[in-house]
Amino acid sequence: MIFGCTVLLILKFCDLDAYRSVQTVDEALDTKQSEEAERTAALHELVKKTQSYNATTTKVALVMSKTRSDDLRWLRDYLQTHIDNTPFIYTMDKKPETELLVAHSSRGREASAYLSFIVDLYDELPEYSIFLHANPEQWHNDLFGPHTSSVLHSLRREAVDAMGYLNLRCTNNPGCPTHVNPNNPTQADIDKNDARANFPTIYKDIFGEDAQVPEHIGGICCAQFAVSRARIWQRPKSDYIRMLNWVNEKSVPLVDDYGVGWVFETLWHVVFGMEGIHCPLYEQCRCDNYGWCGPLPSGKTLTAIAAV
Ligand SMILES: *[C@@H]1O[C@H](CO)[C@@H](O)[C@H](O)[C@H]1NC(C)=O
């Protein structure tokens, strides 16, 4: 009798437990589904903004590549208070995400999204284009914590006017002071047939046969930067089309998909008119880009760059 009761009790508890755990799974599923729905709604809102792009009222294009796992609710929120920005979101999934823009190549990660935007919008660019990654936070952002929205909010447009091109990141490592020595690859690079071993060829494929290959190339890493319209227009559209062709076809015998992204990460500053080595001083960069000018520990306060 006592034994029977115990069994019954255990069964009862077990049942209850089973019931409880089913319920939590259900709740978790509900939360997940509503989060999914919210993400989709946010994306739809962003797409509508892209579709109603007006080059007269938009000051800033925010250009990014996106994979399905990237959550863009941060961008929807950011744009609610930054109404002169328009997003241009390129899907980089094998199976394109509905409604998003499709790049002219599926190779090279963000490189093909950025180049596709320039080619597609060349004749109707807004004053500023900011190229960035889709996820809301990442280690590439070095000044305001990881949040991309704080970086964007604080960026000085005067600095983009004055310099034409600027990297959103100020920390000089990795990428500076020297990233590639095109004419002087190491034996290890040659043995691995690394992109570094083929850099002069790659450089001429990208910039044209007549381009002078720099002795050294260095620039801040991570492929997030702002460019003025004037600076993008310093190259004819045909240059960007040639670059896209390289991403798509010509690069194939020299580098893999990852290599294409790496090559452009190494060269964006050259694409946008800077010297082979472009490594601004950290403190000055912070001051120019974001207005954080001091006083420095030395007591000195810097002056932020302004267009003349
Ligand atoms: C773009 O905005 C301007 C200024 O508000 C307006 O005059 C123009 O009609 C708009 N263009 C389009 C295509 O909606």
C-alpha cells in the first residue's frame, strides 16, 4: 500500500515536471517566434526606407552586407532618430533573403556588397556613404564600446568632408603600419601561394595595368569606413565595375572567396584615394572622427580637422 502510494506520488510529480518542462519549451518557442517576427518586421521597415530612397533628402547611405543570422533591429531604432540616413542592405546568403538587395557577386563577403552599391547608385549617391557590418556590436568598434550605433551617432561629417575617406576605427592594429609588401613577399607566402605572393598582379587587376604598385601597403583593418560622394566620384564608374569583375571572375585563380575579402580590406583606403600607407595617429583620429580631442594625459588638447 505504502509502496503503491510512493509510486503514485512519484508518477504524479514526474507528470507535473514533464508538464512544466513542456510548458517552458512552449514559452521559449513563443519568445523565439515573437523575436523572429520582430526581426522580420524591422527588416521590412528598413527595406521600405531603401525603396523610398530620395537622393535629395538623404544625406547618408548606410551600406552593409547581411547574412540571415544578423539582427538589424538596432538599425531600425537608430534610423528613427536619424531620418536623413537611408540603409542599403545586401543579402549575402546563398539563398537570398527576400526583399533585400542582391550584390553582383556572391564572392568576397562585404566587398561585393560595397562595390555593388557604388556601381548601382553611382549617379545618385548621397553626400556621404558609410560602409559597415550589419551586426549591432563587434570588436572592430574601438571608441564607444562595441555598439555601431554609438559610432555612427558620433561621427563628424566635417571630417569626412575634409578627408574624403576615413576608417571608423582608430586603433592602428591590425593593419598598420605595414600589412603587405607587394614586391617583397616572404618565402612562406610564396610556398603557400598566399595572396601576398601575387599582390602586384592582383593590384594591377584591381586598379588597371598602368597603376603603380606601392612598395608598402598599410591601413587600419576591418572594412568599416565613411567616404564622401566627391571622393567616390574621383574614380569613374568603370573602375568600380573592373573591381567587381575581379571579385567575380579574374580573382579566381589567385585567391579564394575569403582571399577576395582580405584583399579589399587591405586596399579600401587606396580605392578611395589615400596613400599606400594610411595610418593616422590614434589620438588625432579620435579627435578628427569623433571630436574627442582631449585634454590628453600630456595636458595637450588637439584640434579637430575641418573642411576649408
Ligand atoms: C525628393 O525630395 C524632394 C525634396 O523634398 C522632392 O522635391 C522630390 O519630389 C523628391 N523626389 C522623389 C522622386 O520623390
